[in-house]
Amino acid sequence: MINALKKIPFLGSILSKLAGNKKFDGSENYWIKRYQKGGNSGDGSYNELAEFKGKIINDFAEKNHIQSSIELGCGDGNQLKYLKLQKYTGYDVSPDAVELCRQLFSKDASKTFKHISALANDTAELSMSLDVIYHLIEDEVYAQYMNNLFQASTKYVIVYASNTNENPASLAPHVKNRKFTDWIEKNRKDFIQIAHIPNEYPLRADGKKGSIADFYIFSKA
């Protein structure tokens, strides 16, 4: 009966999502388990999307003479291969992801990787959030992440994410869009948005290629 109902377009997407939610036990656990099972950071950290992100970040870092950077959610480190940053510290909730990055960049003394629990009061000129915000399902997790992201910056913040509150039923259980600029306007008035760079590879209509994320860049007033 359930399989038959899933064939009805609208109802099928709802049932599929409900089934997925039974297996979803939180944002942090999702990514910990994903890397434990040998998963990677996702399509956004590979191929043309990784190249696009690298181009934007490298250009900004060069023009603004960035000496230090922090990324909250470094993942498996593949995106970092495309970045030309001087002093970089990457944090992640997954111990496996942190270890992957340490191995991948073991010969690069300019890069350091830590579990997110070690963040403390670390700061850098630039803090970055790349393909993370729309994977933070719980409101309290989202709020803490945003606080950490802006607290870690002394000059600039780069966010690469969707910026909408629209969440269709077809979204995967580990995805939740958020209009994060509303949070910034309310909670971090000391930062102003200085750029919005649309994605060169927006999500295609069939949902199989491209990304829902754009670049948003903020400067400390």
C-alpha cells in the first residue's frame, strides 16, 4: 500500500521525506556517520562547483591581503585543495573528517585542523562557512553555529549557502534552507554585507546538477 501511495507525485514526496526522517537523528550525527561510512563532503566540494568557490575565495583573499582564515565545517578537505590561503584552520564536527584533512595536508604547515569542540576563542581575519548553513536542521545548532562563525572573524565573513526560508517537501531530511541574512541583521549589526555573488552553476530544474548556494560576503563595520 505504501509503495503504491509513493507513486502519487505530491503524496509520494511527503511519504519519502517522512520515511527519511525516521532515519535522521540530528545534524551532527548525520555528518559523523556519513564520514564514518566513507562518505565525502558532497558534490559542492568537487569539480566545477569547487573550482567556482575557489576562484571567488582566492580572488577575495588576494585583493584584501588576508593573512589568516578559519573555516567552520572543513569536511573532507577536497574543497581546500582549490584554496590559496596563507594561514588556515579548519574545524569540523566529525573526527573522521578532521583526520582525513590532517592526512591530506600533512606536509603543509600552514594548515591546521581541529574538532569543533576545540574552537574556544580562536579568531582570524576571515571566517568562512561553505555549504554548511542549510545542513543545520536544529534551530539551536544553527544559532550556535552563526554565533561561532561571526565571533571567529576580526574583519570578514564569507558565507556560501542558500538564503531563503522556502523548504519544499522534496528536500532531503538533512537539508533546511534558512534566510540567514535575517539572523545577521538582528544579531550582528557590527557586520555589513558588502557583496552577493550569484552561483555560476545554479541548481538545474531536474535537481541533478548545480547548487542552491550563492556567495555572501560581510565586513566588520
